[in-house]
Amino acid sequence: GFAMKRFFLLIFSAALIATMLPSCKASLPRRFESFVSSVERHSSSYSQDDWTKANDKFEQLFDEYTENRTSYNSEEKKEINSAIARYVKAAAKSGIDEITNSISEISSQIPALIEGAKSFLQELGLTGSDE
């Protein structure tokens, strides 16, 4: 209904404003967290197009993280790593091949970033361990 449309408009505007603000490193964990929370909340109704958009956003955040990785403290890294893991899990559940494949590509870079990520990804069946 109308409330839902307004809610999405609000979320979209907030996302737009967030991307226009100068990205300060400290806010990346927060941006990652809120992005992933939003995906988790709405992913059950995502179309393939929604997933493609979400993936693009995820890759932006992921690249920003990898480029500035050394500037985060361990608490921030933990927060980001947890968000990455949760996103991968949500995307894997989508069952859309294209999405799962691009996530698998990203996942191959993840073990270098996250201690303990490999076993997490194996549990999800997203590593090439079964080949």
C-alpha cells in the first residue's frame, strides 16, 4: 500500500543521501551493517533485478573495505566481516544462479580478509571444496 511505497521512498532517499555524503572511513562498518540489515529484511521479496542492484552496492562497499582495510581497527573489521558473511548467506539463499556465482567470485577473495571465513563459506557450500 501507500505506507509501503513511502517507506521504500524513504529508504531510497536515505541511501541516496548516504552515497552522496563524503564517505568517512569510520562510517563504513555502519553503512555495511545497515545495507546488509536492509537486504536481510527485504530479500525474500527481491527480484533478480533487486539482487543485481544489491550486489553492485555490496561490491562498492566491499571494494572500499579492501582498499582501506589497514585503516580499520579489529572491532570495525569484525563488524564488516560479520556483515559480509551475512550478505553472502542472504545472497546464497536467493537461489538465483547469477547472484550466487558473482557472490562465489567475491567469496574467493574473502578468506584473505576474514579469519574463519573459509569454514563459514564451506558450510554454505560456496567454496570449491566439493569439486
